[in-house]
Amino acid sequence: MELIIDENADIQRDVETNELNKKIREIVSTLPQKQREVIEYKFYENLKNKEIAEKMKIKEDTVKEYYKIAKKKLKVKFVENEIDVKEL
């Protein structure tokens, strides 16, 4: 019986995680293209700023600036959508 309860809890947690990830991706998709690309490279592909700069053919300082702006926008949207995420 405990196994069934544990399995149901795991399934529920997975569903909630998938829904949260979907909502976060939706919010990220609202960013302007360059800012969105930086966020996607940084968090979905785990690239460093230098690698992102090379991929996007921009300066590393520009990557940092896009990230800084995107982070501010995302924090506002996460609060609006009641999404509690750790510091970006």
C-alpha cells in the first residue's frame, strides 16, 4: 500500500514539475529574441557567457547585459504568475 501512495506522490510531483517547466518556458518565450537566446543557452544548454557570445557572435559584455535585462523582466513575470524560483 505504501508503494502505491509513494508512486502517486511521485507522479503528482512530476506533473507539477512539468506544468511549472511549461509555464516557465512560456514566460521565457515572451522575451525579445536576443534576451531569450541568452536565457535558453544559459539555463537549457548550460553554456558559459563566453560560449554564448561565440554562438551568438556578440561580445561577452553584451551577453551579460542581455542576461541582466532578461533577469529583471523574468522576475517580474514570475511574481505576476506566482512562480517561486530561486535566484537566477
